[in-house]
Amino acid sequence: MSDDDRIPRIVMFSDIDPTDIFNVLIEGLWVCDRDAITSFVNPRMAEILLTTTDAMIGAPLFDFYHDDDREMVKAKWRERIAGHRDAYNARLIRSDGSIAYVRLHVSPIERDGRVIGTAAAVTDQTDLHMVAVDREEALQSAEESNAATMRLLSWVSHELRTPLNTISGFAQLLLASVMTDTDRNMASNIVAASTHVNSLVQDLLDYARAEANALEPNLVDVSLSEAISEAVSI
């Protein structure tokens, strides 16, 4: 009989060392006594904080939390000692000083009707937090870019419309004073061209407002024949 044949085919739960289960969990396991002193952590918990299990055991629970979260966590601790379960988000300080954003599911540990400590399942959400931060920064950058585009287009619009109005005004004066049909036709083309460029400037502004979700549509009737005639004449 080979050694493989002597290995039991069925593994009973009573045959399993609980430590083996704790060591393969993808979540951190953090156990503290009634005085909020760390009494057990699994390797994943130490990994989240970039430290070792030996370095955490015996250390006060609150020392690992961000200063701004400490009072909140102490209040949660008092609820736990009173026998209440809870789940909340918090920030932990890693050994290199960086922040780990985590979700904790915490329960009291009771024996003979008395709470003797707490156990927490800790999920590292740092990567998700950073994705959310990057998305927020990208959104803010996009909004700032849209605002800058609006400012630029407003400036361009003002700088273009001033000479366009001058060109259009003189062309209309010429249109009213010239005598020959050829001159009148050229002046009419100048007026039409300046009007067309002015509408393009307005289109740019409308596009920028649409990108910034600030455009208010204004529906009007348009003569298709006049639009075609204008385009052909230009």
C-alpha cells in the first residue's frame, strides 16, 4: 500500500486546525481582548498594515487608527463591549505611514454571558478608494477644462464679433450706396459672409455650453431654401 492510499479521503472539520483556516482567509482577522489589546491577527491582517503578526500582537487597538477616526472607533468599541455588532469604514495607518482604507465587520466575543473581547473581519478597500479618488479628480479636471474652454470661447467670440460687426456695418453702408449691380452683389456677399461667420462663432459657444450641460435649446423655424441659397452664394 502506498503512502497516498493511507491518506484519509474525507476530511472532518474536527481534523482541521483553525489556524490553518485563519491563515488562508482573504480578509484580515483581528481579535482584541476586553482592554482593546490585540491578542490575535492572521497574516492577511498584518499584510494590510504592511507589518507582521508579531508586531501587532500585544499592541493597543486604537494605535493603528488614523487620528481623525480614533474617537469614532472608541465609541464603536464601547458599543461592542456592550454586546452590539457593527460594520463601518475607517482608516488604518500602515507601518510606512500610508493609509489603508478598510471596511470592518466587528462582533463581541462572549463567554458565559460576558463580553471578553472583540473580533473583526477587515476588508482592504484601499484600491477601490483610490479609484474613486482618481475618478473624482478626473471629473474635477474635466469641469475645470470645460470652464476654461468657456472662458476662451467667450473671449474669442468677443474679439471676433467686434471686427465682424465693423465689416458687416460698412458692407451694409456700401450696399445702400453703390450703384452698379456688380458692386451691390459683392457688398451683399460681404454681409452674408460676415453673418455666416458670426453664426459659426455662436455655434462654438453653443457647443461649449452643451459640453458643460449649460445649453438651453431655443427651437425656431428655419427657411431651408434661404439657407441653401446663402451657402451657394458664399
